[in-house]
Amino acid sequence: MLEFIASLVCHQVPERTLTIGGGLLPLCARCTGIYSGFLIGVVFQIIVDKKVNRLPSIWITTVSIVLILALTSEVLGEKLRLWELPNEGRLLTGLFCGSALSVISFPLLNYFLQKDGENEASIGSGSYVGLLVFVGLFFGLHYVSSSFFILSSFSVVGILVCYAAINLTIAGMVVNWKMREFNFRRTLVITSLVLTMFIGETVVLRMIG
């Protein structure tokens, strides 16, 4: 089941996949990092700043954008055959990129989930540094031979959380979800939009993978 879910969004090339305890992870090293990092970022924000519904400060946003651009540059460099990072490098850039994406996207999702009048909050500087430290420590797990299940589970659950969060946010914007009471028809529209976007994203990812 893990391999099937992973195959929807990842090329799963063996040469670009980490081997832990003698077994290949379900996702390539880069995707393992991106989706695990996103999941870690969301869980971290729920625990530390559960009311976060505002975009972070300028410096946090800037650092996050730099981390996202770092992975983008790494991918472009490989495509142009300028360099090729080892799988450990792909995992590390993926982890920081995924966590950066969560810091930008999770507050937007929370904004649509919360009603007007609730306290506004954004992730603090100390919490953000703590998140990056935690991501760095998580990177070290790939050196532990017994971490196969942890890395596999985090990455695959991260896929579901990542696309659910991003697509729910987009759907919420489209149908003006905020400040509205529960409505079955609106919920059905949102669900349909989320599934349609996920199918489209899956097709695109498979084409460019």
C-alpha cells in the first residue's frame, strides 16, 4: 500500500532512493525529504502554535523561500547536468524545503478553518528555529538501520497531508469557505475540487518524473 501511494507522486528510481536496513524506501530521497519535512512542519505548528493562521514574519518567510529555491536550484542543476547531489543531499534539501512549504501553507489552511474573531497568530522566531533544528535531527535518522518504518510512514503520510492541506486551501479560496456554516453542497464541491486537483497533480508529476 505504501509503495502504491508513493508511486502516484514519485518516480521511485532505485538509484535515487535511500536504502535503510537493506530495504528501499517507498519514495526517492528527495520526495522522502519533501513530504516528511512537510508533515513534520505541520505537526510541529499544531503542537507549538496550534492557532497559527497568519503568514510568518518577513524574515521567516524569506528564509523559507530561500530553502524552497535551494531545492529548485538543486533540481535544475541536475537537469542541466551541472552537478548531481548524493541521495543524502537530496534528502536534506527536501526536508528543509518541505518544512518551509508547511510554514507558508499551513497558516493559509488554518485561516479558512477558523471563524472570524479567533485570535490571529503566526509561528514565532524561536519556534521556527526549533523546527529547523528538529528537521536536522530527523535527517540523522537515515543513518539508523532500524528507521525504515519511521521514514517510510512519515513520507507517505506526508503525501496525504501535503496535498490535502494545499488543495483544501485552494478549494477554500475558490468557494469562499471562510465564515460559512457547514453546508453539505459546499462540502461536496470542496471535496470534488480537492480530488480533481490531486488527480491532475498526480498526472503532471508522473509525466515530469
